[in-house]
Amino acid sequence: MDYNFREIEQKWQKHWKENAVYKVLNNSNKPKYYVLDMFPYPSGAGLHVGHPLGYIASDIYSRYKRLQGFNVLHPMGYDAYGLPAEQYAIQTGQHPEKTTFDNIARYRSQMDKIGFCYDWSREVRTCTPDYYKWTQWAFLQMFKHYYDKDADKALPIDNLIKIFEKEGNAKVNAATNFDTTFTAAEWNAMTDKEKRAVLMNYRIAYKADTMVNWCPKLGTVLANDEVSDGLSVRGGFPVEQKVMSQWCLRVSAYAQRLLDGLEKIDWTDSLKETQRNWIGRSEGAEMRFRIDGTDDYFTVFTTRADTTFGVTFMVLAPESEYVAKVTTDKQRQEVEKYLDAVKRRTERERIADRKVSGVFSGSYAVNPFTGDKIPVYISDYVLAGYGTGAIMAVPAHDSRDYAFAKHFNLPIIPLIEGCDVTNESYDAKEGVMCNSGFLNGLQVKEAIAAAKKYISEKGIGKVKVNYRLRDAIFSRQRYWGEPFPIYYKDGEPFPLDESELPLKLPEIDSYLPTETGEPPLGHAKNWNTKEGYPLELNTMPGFAGSSAYYLRYMDPTNNNALVSKDANNYWRNVDLYIGGTEHATGHLIYSRFWNKFLFDLGYICEDEPFKKLINQGMIQGRSNFVYRVVGTNKFVSLGLKDQYQTQEIHVNVNIVKNDILDTEAFKNWMPDFKNAEFILEDGKYVCGWAIEKMSKSMFNVVNPDDIVENYGADTLRLYEMFLGPIEQSKPWDTNGIDGVHRFLKKFWGMMFSGDELTISDAEPTAEELKILHQTIKKITFDIEHFSYNTSVSAFMICVNELSRLKCNKRAVIEPLIILIAPFAPHIAEEMYHLLGHDTTVCDASFPICNEKYLVENTVKYPISFNGKTRFTLELSADASKEDIEKTVLANEQTAKFLNGGSPKKVIVVLGRIVNIVI
RNA sequence: GCGGAUGUGGCGUAAUUGGUAGCCGCGCUAGACUUAGGAUCUAGUGUCUUGCGACGUGUGGGUUCGAGUCCCGUCAUCCGCACCA
């Protein structure tokens, strides 16, 4: 009987759907296991063959865990808010919801064809009010909480108000940029408006004037992770720095916990390292420098307090608020000229062109260690966003300061014995200090500690840990996102009441900014509260909806909570999360932050959302080329192309097989090629190839639907896994797919002889059992280690060997079917059914390896010499002592080891050689 | 510059974790069955050599009886961060 995969797959997909086979309940005696895929943004292009890679891997693991008796939560949904749908709406006027839902339908049908075991009853879409109600709810919680550094958690802002009323803010240790101290009396004397302004500095979701990444082309601000090399990640448009009043999330308050949390989760080292870099912890000191001739100070952050004796000038970032204070009248014109020039450069230009520039402010600062007067400069090599936006410059030991000093001819004082700073700075933290007063003679590391101690003791500054991680800019001037549950009264923001959620996204006529430059929501009619107060016009960014979606799957229809306590206590957090590395510094930071915040408030029971994370590699495209003889309509095969002058043309990979062009299909592919002629080699047209990104323009997009149509979903699933290790990026190459398809046919054929189903109930032989149990052992090990490519190989070997033995015994084939079910569920289901079962294969139990069938007929003998295992001899299990000794003498390795001499004695204990005496 | 990862046949990869390098698959070669083959089956397929045999895991050293695997250096590719003080 032929392996009719089309019929089998349709039949079982229908059965699974109709019987809700993969529906999961929130209560079970079984242990839970939560397997999650990063939900996709449904783009208009649909899924290509690379997208399901991670989904297949997680599906295999889900099915495996289920077969092992776990209650497995394996949901799927859509990250439905996003720029492309909105850009499309601007171009076509079509409502982004329409496009998004159409795309979702397409995604769903593509996914369904692959036979995933998602519990679709739990589907979430971030753009539906039922869902974003909880995104808005979380935002309100963030608005109503502040971060207490002593408690090291988020606490209600009401608590803070009580403290202010009782004792002011002097003892409050909270995450804030607010540095004014007030007493209880001062607080109580403030107007409500003043109080709200103060509190805004403490809220975890707060509105502030901040330097933002403004993308004029997209008409919106972007978060740091949405900008790369001064260009927007989406669209690649230039981004500039600009001060705007924006909603922000105080992610930085969680920097240390986000860092510490990495220790207890099972992610790859490289991903953890990426997050550590992004968080960017650095230990140092904050130091105050007095501005000469005034009582004013400014503060710098440094990790090299030990080099303070070598500070020969100071530098401020152009955007620093100190700039105005230190600029003297004499220098004003020049400073303004410089600031203007800096302002006009985009971030991108600033990065591209790093030649030294700067201007003297006219003021001097006083070095707190030496009392020397040192000039204060302004330069764009100092970033406003990091530390305090001001630095102490140590040209001898910092390459950037060095370049600046050389350019402006400023003094360079070496501080480490024997270092040579005539041509470059000495940046290494090694050596013995000199020219450094009380630090002389110390090693650099000792000096850093001593200098920090001195700074604290003398009140010059304090020891400080700085993080690169910035607060997340949380507003976007776009339409297609979650509305903020915020309204304005006298220009001041107020939160809506939780009972008013969800605040639904209104319909608008135009998706462009308003004429007055307001975001698109400015077009909405009646965009007010009941009382007539205007609502916030910004919407939330893409990461808002994806930050807690994993919690919502636990309890997707709950109208009273994001997730009920019971559901959360049962499912806890994600055991296995699979997705791409591109979210390393975006989603994976934000959702950890979001989760920790909800954890602080006691709504959820786990501090980290994703216990284990696997990054599937990217699937690149494998493009094919034809070679057109220049100026003709002749196409020459790859091997002969050097004899002509040719032009390389991308050809649709779907009309090429094994790099051989289907010439007829080529003629029909495009009108231009209708009369194409071919110069063949060996009667074939051989195409060239290259690995490129999978994209329409390269004609190398392979659609999973086509593979399913031609080979079946099971073949697609197996082949994607067979391609190589899951974490590795690799090109898609349909060429090898016949191999796994053949394997499935062979596997199918094991149950038939001709068209007749032939299953024997005979006892399996020892050899058959050994093959089976070896395979069980190998597959179990491989699945546990996510080594699916070797699993597929193991299946192939197993089926080859059993076919060779013509094994058609139920006792062998049935466990094998269950073993293979996670990988190729449709064929397994059908075969399981043919064996007479009326339950589905996913209710079976995963086979367990019985070691007794694996007993080797050889035994390994480790050979020790002088107490150290030297090598291993492999002998037949029933070898006698004499056999062993004889083998030892005859063994080439042993002979080499013994260096030609013969052993006086071979000591054998319990049939095991433990020592050889020469 | 800092950090992470990877280098094995024509190609994708594997190697019981220090023990016969190249499993499995693609491709290729030959053969069988076929009107036919882009179907199926069988055998072969790292390189050099007629052969015996020698060489062989980017590269150079080292440790070891034994190294793809461990150590030191070096080259190449990919990724992350980057005027971060």
C-alpha cells in the first residue's frame, strides 16, 4: 500500500480539530510542562519555510512530554500590533485590523497544515480588547508603583506619599532621577499639582522630558533596541536625538535584578552575555568637581578613580544641563556655534564620523585631589545619556581623552610607572601608580579601591554602580497600538480607573499625524473621558503586548484578572521557550522586567518568566542563478558559462531541482524568457547557487505549503529537523528532502506486504529488541538534548536495520510508532490506528529503554598502569583470563605502551584488567 | 576595541564526551528491474597510490600510549556591544 500522505494528514488534522485532542485543562494530577514559541507578528508575506523551524522543535518537545505523562501547555497567538500593518494602512487606507486579521488567517492555515499540537482555544491576539485590557492594566499598576531600593521591589506609590507626609524624602531610597530633598513640612505645603509633579519622578511608568530616538520618517519615537547604527530597525530610516515629553518605564530600576536573574535561568551563554552587555553594569565612583570661582559643582562618573591625579581637563556632553552654567560670556558665541553644529548632525553621522571636535567653555574646574585648575570643554564624544553626561578626562590612560588632548594640545600626565604615552594612551588596568600622591606605589587595582575610599571619606563623592540600561521609552506617535489609560486635566496626566478598562482603540479616518502634528489618535472623534477630558494621543509600543502574553495563555478568557492565582500557581512559568536571538535586547528584557514587576506586586508566583530558552537558527535562502549570454536570449549552463560573456540572473528556486533547471517551466516563468534558448551540458541546464537572505527579490522563498503539498507535513517536519542542529543558522536546501521522504515510505512499508496489512504477533528476536531499545535510548537522549537532527538519523538507521531483517512484529513496530509520533505525528497516528487502536497516539506512553536488551557481547577493559587508566581493551564478554592476557600481549596499543617489553604480570580482578606489571 | 560562537569529504552533518574520524542523508559512480525514470532496489564513494601503504578534522606548537575532542599561539568566518568614561 502506498504511503498516501495527503489523505492521512488531512484525515488526522481534521480528527484532532474535531475532537479537540490538544485541548489542555488547568487542572490535572499530572505534572505540568509549559512549552512556548515566540508568537509571530503576522506579516503580509506569510510564513516561509524558515519560520516553522522553532515551532516544529517545540511541537516535538510538547508531544514528547505529553507522551511522558505531562500535562503540557503549548499555546500559540499573534503579536498583532505593529508598524507594517499601519504603514500599509497609510498607503491603502485599509484598516490595520483588517490586514492583520487576514494575515493571521493565512498564518493559521499554514500552521495547521504542518500539524502542530497547539491548544488553539487559548489563542491570544495582542490587538483585541480582551487582551489589551491587561496590557493597560499593567501600565496602570506601573503608574501606581515606585521602586524601593531598600525593599528591592516595587511598592505602592500611596506608601511613598505616607512617608513624604511623615518625614519628607530624605530617607527614601527609591529609583528616581529626582535629587531635591524636602521635609515633611515642605511636602505638606506643596499644592496637589506640585505633589503630582514630584511623584511623577518616582512612578515606574512615568512621563518625562527625555532625550529620545525620533524617527521623522516613521513619525514616531523608538526604543533603543529598535534603533541600530542610527537607523530604525523597521524600515531603516534615519533616527535623530530629540528631547520630548514621553511615557517611560523605569526598567533601569530592575537592572541589577535582571542581571542577577540570568544566573538562575538556563539560556545560552551568548544570549546571557548579550543581555549582560545591554544592561552594562560598571562599578565606579561619582565625584563632584567644583566649578572654579563659584560654589557650583558638577558630578562625573568614573570607573578609574585611581587616575584622578591625571585629570587635566573636563568634558561635558553638548546636551548636558551644566553647559549653560559653565559657558562664560566670552566663549558663548563659540559654544553656541558648536552646539548648533552638533545638533544638526544625525546620530548616524555622529557614529560614522568620529573625528575629534569640541569647544572650550571658558570655565575651569578644580581637581579635588590636587586642587589644580583644569579647563572644562564641551564635546560630543561624551554621551548625555550615560553616567552624568560629564567626564573627568585622563588623557594618559583613556584613548578618547588622549585623542582629545592631542587635538587641543592639553597636558598628558602619565600615572603608571614605566608606561609610554608619547604615541598612545595606556588603557590597561595594570602596573604601579606614580605621580599620584597618596596612591603612589600601589597596584592599579589597589589604587582604585583606595581612591574610592578616599572619595567617600572626604565627601568628594560616593561609590556608585552605573548601568547602561536605559528606561524604556513607552509611547509611540502611532495609531495601531494599545491606547494609554490616561487622560489630561489642565495638561496634567491622570490615570483612568481600572473599571474603565479596556479603553478601546477608536476608529479614525486617517492614519497620518494631524495637521497640528498630533499623533493619529488626534483624528479620533470623542476621544475623551465621560467628563470630557481629552485622552492620551500616544499609543504603546510593540513590546507592550508581548511582555506578559505567556501569562495570559494560562487563563486566556479570564475577565477579572490577567491570570488567576490558581492558573498561575499551576502553570507557574515557561519551562521551555523557543525563539530567535533577535529579541535578546528587546522582548526578552522587557518581559523579564514586566514579569518581575508583577511578581513584586504578588500577582504571579515566579520571578523569571522563561526557565529554559533555545534560540533556533535563522534559515537562509539558497538562491539559484541562470547565466544569460549578454545581449541574447540564450542561457548557458553553469559549467560552460566561462566560455561566454554572461549576466547572472536570479531564477525562481521552485523551478529548479537539485540545481537542474526545468527549462520548460523557466520559459513560462516570465514573459521575457518565453523564447529562451539553452546551452546545455550533458543534456541538462545546471544552475549556479548562493546563500542569501530568504526574500522575494531573490526568488529563493520556499513556502512550507508547497513542501507539504509535494512531500507531506511529516516529511517537512522531519526534514527541517534533519537539516542540522536547531540552534545553528543554515540555508534551506530542498535537495536533501527525498532522503527523509524515502525513509517515511520505508517506515510505512514495514506494515505492508503489497497492499496487505501484515503485522505479526510473534515474539521479537534478541537482535530486533536490541535495535529497538538502542533506538529508544538514543531518541530519548537526543530529544532531551534537543538534538533532533541525530534523532532523525537514529530513526533511519533503525528502520533500515529492521527492514533488512524484514521485521513486521507488532512488539517492535508499535513502540517505534510512538517513538516517532512527536516528529511525524500524522503517519504515526495512522499506523497506530491500523494496529487496531481507537485512541490517538498522543495518549500512548513513550517507550522506555530496557537496558537488558542492550547487553553488549563485548566488555571494555580499562587498563591501568601506575594507578592511572591508560587505555581500554574491548574483548568478548566471555573471555577467560588467559584470553585477556593473550590479547593484552597481542594488542598493538599495548605493545606500543609497553615499549617492546613483555609484562611480568597482568592483574585481572573480576574479569577486569586493573594493572600491568612490567 | 570588548565579549560570544564556529571551522571535519563535493554538500548538510555525526563521533559513545580523550579511544578504529567521517554515522545518517544529499550528490556522484556502477549494476538490477523497467517502454521510460526526477520511481524502486543492490554495491561503491575522504585524499594520494596500480598496489602495499601513506596522509587526513583551518593552521603552528604542546600534554598523552592515544587528540576532531584538552592546553598555548595563530588565521578565517559569523553574531552581540561599542566615543559606556
